[in-house]
Amino acid sequence: MNRRPFEAGLLPAVREAWLADPSLAGTEPSRQAGAVLPRQVIGQSWHRARRHGIDPDVGRAAPALSAEEVEHRRHTSGLGGLLPQLREGLGEVADTVQHLMAVADADGRVLWREGSHGVIRNATRLGFDVGASWTEDLVGTNGLGTALVERRPVQVHSAEHFVRTHHAWTCAAAPLHDPRDGRLVGVLNVSGPAGAFNPASLALVTAVAKVAEAELRARHWESVDRLRSVATPMLARIGGRALAVDRDGWTAAVTGMGPVGRVVLPKSVAPGRVWLPTLGLCRLEPLPDGWLVRVEEPDAGAGRDGTPGRVVLDLRRPRSWTVTVSGESGQWSQELSPRHAELLYVLARHPAGRTAAELASDLFGDATRTVTVRAEMSRMRRTLAGVLSHRPYRFADGIDVRLLAPLHAEDLLPASRAPVVLAARHGLPAR
């Protein structure tokens, strides 16, 4: 929401009423039985903060990272190259409106912080410093931490912060995703005095985050083009099926087979023999900023080597979900997008399978949205070849599927609004 959620004078009373009676969950700002309720995103965040045992008066803090660790994270995060675009989009606002800009990694650790000296000093007193962690489980409801959990832009104003000492601040934050695989890589945040609240801040932060993601996408395709120029002459001399991929598995060049958009590589990639989804047994050889993948042809009459035998769907973490496939030739893991995590969760809960209409109802509450479901399932089946079947959609026969869910049902895919997930969080039977 881009508008101011409440008049500032109402916010403290809303928070105090909720602390006295947390059953006031809230949806949109409204009055029910004489009580003013918090916005849905704020009420859900307050519940999580309370469950984490955060003191609503002073919160709690984690040790800040060392200077060496901050520099290491800056170097490996890939976010440093975006600072010029972020400064151009937000730097002037931070100077003229007395706000500060901060960029955190996917763990909620502040890696960069820029703005006017006065606001920087006040932020430091609050613990909002380079190397500090501002995740919800440590700091409670705040723009940066709540955007990490929700995986969407969030604005938190004054007493919407769970911790009382943060009420003098207003903040707007938007997550940053790697366009290559949808992976959450960080958060862009703008904070400042509550009196300087601007309802347009959230829209501005969201737009600048999208520009930064577009820059990441452009740089990625530039690197793929460079790899293609190196690999194409090499592939022309190779017999059989082979392809060149970058370090994230995106195809730069191919020979002896049809086009392949992306290959899912193991988390720990090393030269040698490996089983890859959609390709089978392959041999990997290093290339500059990538890999040469030679597809091994099966011997005539040989059995199906490397068949997947177990799938582990891990949804325990609040911001990162993975699927791990194990077989005769080892195992590989892939981080899941929120939508694919939802789909695999439903299939794990329904071993007999779900039709496209049933999945549409599970995810959207609308059985007619089958086109969207089929498109997403088609993408997943290209990656999870041999793991997923269709008619109906299900895990393939003979595969041992393990679902690892959070300890608390309320923490299941916290950003999801799918009816089947909402029902599971509240202990209700799925429709």
C-alpha cells in the first residue's frame, strides 16, 4: 500500500491494543467491535515477532559482522555493482529528505548505508549499522526484515514497528532478486524520521529495485555472449551431444542436440562425471566462467542409470526453499521460487496427484486458471525431468518424497497467499 496506513496518532494505540490482545490479527485498517486493527502485513509480522520472543520495548541485537566479513559479503553478493544505479535513483532523495539508503544481503545483514550525516548518526544509535542484522527474528517488524520474509515491497511507519524504540522511524523496502533464477539476493531500504513520511517512498523504492534487477539481467546476457564466443569454435570440433553453460547453467552454445535454455548444475560443481536433470549422465569440463557439458550416450541394452530415487522438499527456512533429488549417481539441489515451492508442496501433500484445475484452486482459489498452472508445471518438468509426471500432475512412481516443513505451521511459506498454504498455517482442512 502506498498510502499512509493510519494517522500517526492512532498507531501507538493500535499497537498497545494488539499487545494486550494478540487475537486482533487485522486485515485492512478498519474498526471491528470498537477496535482499530493493524494492516494484514503488519499484524502477521507482529505475530511472528512475538513468537520469536522479541521484547516489544527494546528488541534484541545480534553481534555485528567484522569488517573482514562485511568486505567478503560485499564481494560475493554481487550487489556492489548495482550501487551506481541505486545511488542515481535514491541518492538525491536520501540527501534532500533526510533519509538514508541501505542495501542488505539475503541474510538481512546491512552491507552498505548512505545518507545525510545526522540521520546516519541516529541510525547508528539504533543499531542500524553496517554489518548489523535486521531480520524479523531479531529486530521485529521493520521494512528490511519484513520485506525479506514477505518477498515483496513493504512500508513500515512509526508504531507499526514492533519494537518501541523504532517508532521514530519510517521505512520502505523492496527485495532484490537475481533474474537468472529468481533467487533472493538482498533488500533495498530507505529509512528516515517518521515526520518525513512520504507515501510515494514505497513506489520509488520498488521502481529503483526493478531497475537494478534489469541491470543484473543485462550483465548476465553480456557474460553469456562472451562465453558463446569462446565455446562455439570448440563445440564445432566435438562429436556427439555437448553444450557450453555459464556457472549458473544458462546455455551459451550447443551442438548435436536441440536448444536447451538452462541446465541445473549441482550446488558443488566439479569436473568429472555427474547426473544432470533432463540430460542424464554427463561429463563436465571447466571453461572460462562456465562449463563444457558432454552428454554420455547410454550403452545399448543398458539399464537406466542415474534414475532419481528420493526427493526432499525443504520448506523449513523462512526465506529459502530447496528441492534435493538423489539417485544412483549422487544428488543435486535447486533453490525454488515461491510459486514452485507452493506447487511442490501441494504435490507432496497429494501423492495421488492433482489436476490442473485442482492446482489452480489450491494456489489461486480459482479452478479456471489452468493456463497459468500448466505453464508453471511445464517449466518445472523441464528441470525435474524424471521426477514429475502429469495426467494428473504428481511425483513419478517409485520416488520416495520427503517433505520437511517448519516447526511452527505459521512459518510455512510466509509470503504465500495460496489458499492451500493459508489453510495449512491455520490448521484448517484444505478445500
